[in-house]
Amino acid sequence: MDIGLNHYLVVGAVLFVCGIICMATKRNAIGILMGVELVLNGANINFVAFSRYTALGLDGQIVSLFVIVLAAAEAAVALAIALNFYNNHLTIDVDRGDELAG
Amino acid sequence: MTGEQFLFWLLALTTCGGAIAVVVSQNVVRMAFWLVVALGSVAAIYFLLHADFVGATQLMIYVGGTIVLLIFGVMLTASGPYVKIKTSPGDMVIASGVGVLVLFLLIGTVTAVDWKQAHRSLVGNEHAEYPPAPAAGYNKSNPSSGNTARPIGLKLLGVSLEDTDPTRKDAQNLSAGYLLPFEIVSVHLLVVLIGAGYLARAKRRVPVGADAVVETLAAPVPVQVGVYAGFWRRAAAMLIDGIVISAVQVPAALLMGPLTEPPSNAFVCVSSLLIFLYLAGMESSAYQGTIGKIIMRIAVTDTYGQPVSFLRAAARTLSRYLSGFCLLFGYFMALFTKRKQTLHDLVAGTLVVRRK
Amino acid sequence: MSALFAANSLGEFLANNVSERWGLALAAFIHAFILINVFALAPLIFIWLERKVSGRIQDRLGPTRVGGRFGWLQGLADGGKLIQKEDLVPAAADSMLFRMAPYIACIAAFGTFMLLPFSGGWVAVASDIGLFLLVAILSLEVLGIILAGYSSGSKWSLFGGMREAAQMVSYEIPLAITALVPIVTVGSLNLVEIAEMQTSTVFLDGWLMFNNPFTFIAFFVYFTVATAGCKRAPFDLAEAESELVGGFHTEYSGMRWSFFFMAEYAAMFVVSGLASILFLGGWNTGFGFIDQALAVTRYRGALELAAIDPETGLYLTNFYLPSFLANLFGMVVFVSKASLLVFVQIWIRWTLPRLRIDQVMMTCLKYLIPISCVLFLGATLWPIGVLHFAERSTVMPFFEPIQNKIERLKGVAQKSHDDAEEERAEQDSPVSDVKDERPAVELAPAVASAPLGSEGSK
């Protein structure tokens, strides 16, 4: 069986779903961040696969470059927020950040 | 099984296995390790897809940068080794159930599409080759295509090398390309850099009575330590400085030629240098400020209320560009920072205070 | 045999002559085998050198007994000792990560050899983004160190790992920026091209270090940062034995411990090799007449290999020995330059006292990053300024634009090649059979030798 677009898209889908589950179930703020990275990588695989297997050309690769760079920025900010959260709550468990709950 | 198939299945296995292990493991550092495995394999998949530049970027930024940052965050926030914050089994069951459903949905959608036909109808050629030959990558049969680094670089500047491709006649060359997104991302990164540093900074406790100590130190220009100049006063000072500078610059430009013509490069260089010397020199002089600042009764000091050195004033002047690059956000920071500092004040470690 | 030299790469040769399916995999294995076995030797030699140099600096003799007069087998003896030691895993450790960490560090450090060219064309993967990929793979080494620090379950190790993480994340920025400074001048990320462009005309004028004031300063900044990047003294805070016992490797013993050191010495060689390619002319000696002659010989060799028989359309496979020797000489030059820089790193280690961690971070964030940014900006503006004021692209005397230089040298090579062809044709013409005996291979379908690449056009 030749490797085609579908194969790569399915790998991307697996990464995406794993990321979603990770974001939904982890209570550690940094674990949630890792879930976000997985989701973004799943999307990136799709972009690069389309750039190889369709007439999209290099545009797909450029978009995935932007995603990588912005994900790094997002990780830096999210980590700064997580550190601030830890400074204030002395834990990284996001379920404890419930002061605003009525 | 060809080499490509073997590599694909191997990489697909490590990618998916790594991702699933991230979900399953409870120890956050192990999660990070499995994330390294997953993302590293993703980088290899990019190489397999002829996207060498994206693959290298993935390795450098994701695996070498972001994950190191994440592990660093884990180390800073773990109160003991191997902290586990367990997921409750109920959550896990529900989430995996929903996840598996979504996965089947996605796989069903993907396989339902006839990509060959879609590609041919998009290209508008019933007999277009599918899959199309890789435009770039490790494609040595077409030496002119080379690898992806140069085409991507040109594309970011707005020049497309793919216009020789007959299937892409509609996307004509010399569009703006990705220059604007590239610039926006650059500014975004700069803002993030500053913002992350601001968020994560250690809370600095100013020792009690520090201001009083500073008060006793002699300063040549009597300044009111702790009375910071407001935004509007500083804006007015800048306006006056602008008038002063253009009062010299415009006649000089008139001597060089009519104003309708763009100035020569040499003129721009010399006048920028003179403006730089004026700003940095005046701020580090005994006057502690430019003419505008003298008129508006404000002065530049360091964080201890002392006059600034020329080097510091130069750093402050150069960082003004930084403030300007963030869409003038750096200047507006004086509105809300604690000591009414702009971005260039923060960079150079200076304050602007009222004179006595 | 000559078919081997005719192929563009080992992978192509094996794919054509041995097995289409497994040729590439076989080539990858051979590359990996050669690299590991040759360059596992480099750490052994550098470890011996380290002990010898440190001994001399401290007015001692250093190792003297093992393997004769200079103790030159000391590295091997150390290795033998380490293999015999027990492989301990502390009870408090996370054993999977603990076992895995040394391999990650080692693989990252040795993986970079894949991209490091040793002479014109002597490189396992001649990637167009060689520099970028090399720095990217080198930056993975830190993961091994951090995981080792964290998984040991010891506070000394944890502190070592944290310091390493903070230090590496910071020092990678000036490392990348200063490595880009010569790139601005050359306009290519391909390490082979970068080195080829530094062929001197008279003496040292081709070396990028002397191209403009910014690249000159950038070399020293790069070398400082690279020293820190290999966590060498005075920046070895991750393993500061006076504060942290052994830092990240406190809990390690035996072979796993030695893997970290193999990785460290391999990384030292790689960053030094990179410095010599980026700034010090790579495999060029710096003497104009030698360099130009060697460059012409190498280009001639490439032409001989790529020559096509006009009658049959097959590759003539003239193996041009002088080109091979020129490459060999280039490799000797390159390895000696890199080893000299490694020696300087060792020298610095035994001369300067260790910094404090806050000083290390301050040096990077407050000084090296701004300096490297200014250098990058300067290197970008320099050609524009020189072009504007002096109407040439550099102020170097004897200068000839890079493109012209390479074209000229290639022209000389082409001419000598054509002359040889004519001569051969004259000799051949009386006896027509000779030509047919010349070994020929079919025009090879394009297959790249990249282990990570795919199967090419098939």
C-alpha cells in the first residue's frame, strides 16, 4: 500500500485527539500546555502533508512555520502565567484556581 | 515494503505512541519525555514529506526550546520530586470515550474524500499527476528546485519561485506574500518577550526608606525624588523636542535641495547621528534632559535619582526604537507602569522625575 | 571500484549496485558506523589531551605510563575501567528516564557529525540548511542533561539540571545569532558552500573572520558562547563540583557516566569545527596559492566524475586521484583547526576560575545577547554601507566577489579538464577500443544519501 495523504492526515488526527484528551483530563497546568502542543502539531502535520500532496505548494509549510513560532510564544506566556499561579497558590493544580467561583 | 513505507510506519508508530503515552502517564516529567518522542518523530515526518526547513525548525524551536522551557517550568513548580496530580478515572473514561468518537469522525471524514479527484478538479486538469511531484525538498532530480530554505525565505518576502508551475497560474507572482504576517509575528514575539518577562518577574520589594536615603544624595539638578513625570507632560516635552529638532533639520534639508525630493542617504545618516547625540548627550549632561524636558521641568535620572551616564542615556535613546516598533506601545507604558516608566526607561533603568 | 567514486553519494551507489530497496539503509548504516567509530576516538584523544594539558598547566606531568612514554593510551584505560564499573540506579530515581538520559545526550552530540563536513563534499548529509539543522540537533543535548538531573532523585542533580536548563535556553540565543553573522556575508546555510567560499586570494583574506570588523568580533563572542554551550569551565555550573558534588551526573557511574563525557567532548569538537568552518576558512589553509590550487583540483575532480560520454550518454567514471588527495589534505587542515580550538577550550578551563550562576546568566542576558544583536545588525548594514561609500562589497584588499572567485576557479578547473579530454581524445583516436574499456555506469536515478530523506524520485 502506497503512503498517501490519508495516512498523514490520520496521524495528525491521532495527535489532535490525544491533545484534546490531554487538555480535558490533566489537572497540572503544564500538562494542559503539553496537550495544546499536541493539538498544534496535529494541525501542522496536516498543513505539511497538504503542501506535499496537493497543489498547495510551500504555502502549507509557511503556515506551519508560523504555527510553530506562535506556539513557542504561547508556551512562554502560558508558562509565565503558570508560574504566577504557582506563586499565588503554591500548587500547579488548575482545579484550585476557583476563587472566582460563586 | 519500500524505504518510505518503512520509515512512515515507524514514525507513525512513535508519533502516535508518544502522544498516547503523554495522555496516559501521570508523572509530568515523563509526559515531557514522551512529548519529546512525539514531537521529534513529527520533525522526522516533516523530513519524510520533503519539508526540511520546517523539520529543522520543529527540532530547534519545539524540541530544543519549548519543551526545555516546559521542563524548566515543571522543575520550578514541583514541590517535591515526581509530583503526580492524578486524573480521576471517571474523567479519563469520559474523555477517552469522547476522544475515540472524535477520532472516528475525523478518520471517517478524511477517508471519505477522494483526494485524487479533488486535486484534479482544483488544478482544473483531468489528467494531472497525483500526487504532484514534490516542489522542493531532497529532490535531486530537479537541481534547480533545491531544498526548501530559499523558496520559503523568498516567499516570506513576497516572491514565489513556484510560478513556473503551470497548475498555479492563478496565484501570480510578486504578491505581498507573507511579508505582513511575518512582520506581525515578529512584533508579536517582541511583545510576548516583554510580556512574559513582566509576568514572570520576581516581585521586587523596595526596602522601606529607600527613597529617604536617595533624597540625601546630592544631585546637581535638584529633582523631586519619587515624583514621577506624567504621560502628558512627557508627551509635551517630546513635542517641543520635535519642534527644536525640525527647526534645525528642515533648513539644513532646504540647503541640500528642495524638500520634495527624498533626502540623500548621507544626509539621513548624519542627521540621525546628530539627533542621537542631542538626545543622549543632553540627557547625560548636567541639565539631565533635552530642551523640551528643561522647559517642561522634568529630568532623567537613574533608579537611584542620580544623573545618568552617557552610556545609559545612549541605551535609553536606542531603546526608543524598541518602544516605537511595538506600535508605540512602549511609550504608552508610562500610563500604567508603577513608576511611570516607558519601555525604554525599563530597558535602560532610568526614571523621569519632576524638577524642584 | 571506480563506480563507487562516480556516484554522487554512497547511497546512490548502493541503491544502483546492491539493492534498490536496502541500499539507502545500508548506506545510512555505513555512515553511522564510520562516524561513530572514528569520532568515538576523538573524545578518547581529547580526554587524554585534557589530562595532559591540565597536568602541564599545573606544573605536573599528567599521565605518563599507559601506552608508552606520553601516556597516550590513558583514554582507553579510563574507558576500560569505566566499563567494568557497576551500573547503579539509585532507589529514589525514576529509573526509565535515568537510564535513557545519557543516550539522549550522546545521540544528540554524535548526531551533529552527520551534518559536519570534513572537506569539500566529504559530508554525510549535504543539507542546504546544514548550519540550522546542526545547531538544532546540538540543542537537543540539553534535554538529556535536564532529564538526568531531574530523574536522579537527588537535590544536587536537580540543581545541576535546573542550572543547565536556564543556562542553555539563554546561551542558545547568542549562539544562533553569532553563527548567523557570517551567514549574512555568505548568503547560504550550506556548510560546504560556506567553507568553499573562504578560499583566500593572497593570505587569510578569504576567511570570514577577517571579512569585516563585525565577523571578527563575532568569532570571539561565538567561541565564548560555544564554550558555555558545551558547559565547559568557566561556565560549567551544571556540574560545579565545589558546590553541587557532581551536578547532574552525581548519581551516575560506569558507562552511563562516561556517555555524558563522550557527549561533552564530541560537542566540543563539533562547535570548534563549526567555528573553523564559519570563521576560520574550514579546510582552506589561508595561503592563497595553496588554497586556489586545491580548490581547482577539487572542482576538477567533480568535473571528472560528472563527465558524460558523448556517444553513450553514460557517466565516464574517471577517478581523479589528486582531487581525492586534496580532500584528504583539506580534512587534515580542518581537523587540526578544530583540534586547536578544542585545545584552547581546555586551556581556558584550567586557567580561569568558575563563575557564579548569577554571573553566568548576567554575562549572557546583559552582555552577550545585546552584543550579538549589535554584531548581527552591523554585519547586515556593513555591506550596504561599504557599497554606498566605497562602491564595492568589502574593504578587504585583493578582494574579488565570492561568486566571481568560485566561477573563476571553476573555470580554471573546466579548462584543465577540457585540455585533458582533448589530450585523451588525441591519444584514443588511433585505437578506438580503449574508450569502451573505460568503466561506465548508467545515469543514476536521483537518490539522496540523506538518512532522513525519502527515496528520491521513485
